[in-house]
Amino acid sequence: MDKKSWVEKLPYPSGLVKWLYKTPVLLYRLGLGFLVGRLFMIMTTVGRKSGQPRRTAIEFHEYKGCRYVFSAWGTKADWYRNIEANPYINIQTWRGPESVLARRVDSDVELTQAFDFAMSNPSMRMVMKSAGFGLILEQFLAQKDHFTFVTFDPTDHPTPMPLRSDLVWVWAVLWILAAGTSAILAAHFLNSAFPFFTLLWLIIPLIAVFRNRDSALIGLRRIPLKDFVIVSIAATLASSAIVLLFEPWSHTGQMLYKLAISSTTPDATFLWLKQFTGFPGVIAMIVYGGLVTLFAEELFFRGWLQLWLLQRLPTVWAILIQATVFTILVNGIVALFMPPLQAIVYLVVYSWLGIGVVNGWAAARTRSIWPGLVAAMSVLIINRLSLKLEIGMGISMIFVLPIILNEIFMGIWLIAKGFNPSAINVAA
């Protein structure tokens, strides 16, 4: 094939087109490598002139344990010219970063394997056909000088540092802003109290994220799936046991609900039960609580405050102080309107122990608010379902216990099956 194919005639990208090709790099920086990394890899090469790390996003294919990339611009691509100068590079896929030796596929044996893959992949087959490359092995091998396949071999040789997910904190900012906006809109829609404290619990961590560009400092970080499941189950069971021991005879939760909706400025979290009848009201309350009010409390107290205390105090003292501050600021005023017995149960048992200490332990164990948030939402289901259905706490467990048991057995099954991706990527 003496004439160049249209692939070889493609102009090298520049300007806006070149920036569009870098979109996967941005997605990796946002922490979405576990998604886009199944189609695109990030190659970190050393600039042949500058000596600085250079990042390139490129589509890759995997076949029989080998990964291949195809250079649409052949040997004139900048990343390929960098590899010619220094073949020791770092690649990142959904599996994570790897140090490799990059090399062009030029032997007939490897090209035969690459050809087998291309013929088995509809998109690659179409590209090769439209580019004028032979779809018969002999023709393909005869034209090997006109296309550029690159593969990668593991190496212990030093390679450039991989691309960091240094923009994950942006997701935290977006969630916090969305939660604050939702709180204001819900207050208007439900004619409830202005969410002053909810906004306060959100604004302070938001400032901390903007200042440090690190959402892990407020408890929004990814943790191993195994740790997430185990700690979430432990915190849920502990908090649930506390509620089940005290609610049947103290009826503190029922009194709290009545106070919340009978106030002249009722709480938006509970008003969903009045706005929507039946099961939809329960779902709306749980979703709003998990995404806005409960999230705000976990973010501020078990996230920002406790992590700040952990840098200065032993773990136990950090948890206890956080739980005490949480109980006073969040629930202290409400307790003044309750009878002495229910006030003590609500402050000491439900708030301080069941939420502050239990969720504080979960956050200290994982440096993350996610297990505590799961526990808080689970307890909300247990405590509020009985109120909405107007049945006793023990009977309500008939409905809720399967949910908890399903969570437990699902976690055990995941761990037993060894399902443990690198991490849970939720905002950090």
C-alpha cells in the first residue's frame, strides 16, 4: 500500500479539538477513573524536550491479558515520540496506576494476536476497513509499517508519577451547595422553619474545603468497600439496639415527632410525612434527611469537627467532645419542651450515645462520614416507620428487620465473594 490511508492523512489535533481529547484526563482528576478507566487509559510519559510529565488520554483495548492502544496519528503523535525517547511510562485504567515499558508491536506473532482482536471487535474492524487496511491476516502483516499499535510490559524501572485525583473535592462542593439549595427550597415548599442551622452545618465545612482543596478533611473520602460494609453494619446495629431498648417504654421518638410537626415553625424533615400520605411520605423524609439534614449534621460534627479534634486530642476524647457539642447544639433546645424522663432519654441516650458516640466511633474508624450516615438513615427508618404506621416499636421491626438483615447478609456475601474494588468513590 503505497498511498497513505485517510488515517495517516488526519491533521494532528490542535486548539479546541486538542482540549476535547483531554476530557478523560479531567474526569480522572475528578475521581471518575473507575468509570472512564474501562475505556480510556491515562498515559504519563516524560516530555522528550521538557523532561516534565505529560498526560495523554487514549482509548485502549484488552485481549488475552495484553493491552493495546492504536495511534491514529502514527509515529507523529506527541505521546509516541515521548515513548521513543523514554519508553518507561505510567498507565492508569480502572484498575489503578501501573509502571510499564511501552513498545511498538512489530513482530508478526504479536501482530497476529492484535489482528485477531481487531477482527473480534466490531468498532476496530470498522476502523481498519474504513482506513483501507487489509482484513486478511497476510494483507494486514504486509501493511504493518502504515499503522502503529503499542502494548505494555510490567517493569520495576522508575516511571513518572501517575495522575492524581486532585479535583475530587469539587464533588463535595457540589453536594454541599445542592444540599443547601434543597434545604431552602424545601422550607419554602413546606412552609417550615428557615433552615438556619442546617445551612450553618454546611457552610463551615464548605469553607474548609475551599481553603484546603481537600474534601477528606471534612470526612468526605473514599474508603475500602469491606470497611464501609462492616462499620456501617456495626453502627446501624448499635444505634438500632439503643432505640429498640428505650422507645417501647419511653415513647421519646413519638413525642419528638409531635413536637417537630406541631411547632409554629415545624421541621422540614418530618413535614414530609404530612405532605405525602403513606409510604411516599416516609420515603421523601428519608431521602431528604439522607441528602440534606442528616448529611449536614454528619458533615459538620462527625466530619469537620471530629476530624479537627482528632488532630489535637486522643480518639476517645475527640469522640466524646464531639458527641457533647452535637447534643447541646442540635437537640438541647428541643429537650426543654419535653418531660424530664423523655428529655433525658432523648439527650443522653438517643442523641449523645446513639448518634454522637456511635457515629463518632464509625467516623474515627474510617475517617469518613459515610458509615455514620448509613446508620443514621437506618435508625430513621426504624424510628419513624412505627410512627407513620401508628404501630408499636416491636411490631414495626417486623417490617424493618428484613431491611437490616438484607444489609448484613449482602455485606457478608460481598466480602465472602472477594468483591473489593479499590474504593468507594463518593465525593472524595
